[in-house]
Amino acid sequence: MKKILNLRGVSLLSKNDQSQILGSRSGTPCFQNGNLCCIDTGNGSICDTGHCLPNGYCLFS
């Protein structure tokens, strides 16, 4: 494990960087409702100002 952590050119990705990677989505994808990004919870949806990313995550502003 120590050798893996000492690789050159490897860096940790921020949560925002991780969310931009296609295929990184888990769970329910978001949907756009005007200027709101919404996530279906099963009992309704949670919406806030932002937009949906291609990977299904909301990027709230």
C-alpha cells in the first residue's frame, strides 16, 4: 500500500473533481427544473438553485 501512495503524478481529487468524472454517479440522477437542480427522493424531490452535471449530480450555486 505504501508504494501505491508514493506514485509520482498521482493526486487526490476534490469532491467537485470526482463529481465531474463520467460514470461516477451512484443513486438517483438529478433533473433540471428551470434554474433549479432537483433530486427525486421517492417521497418527492429536493430542489435548489444549480444545474445538473452530465454524471447525474447537482452542482448547486
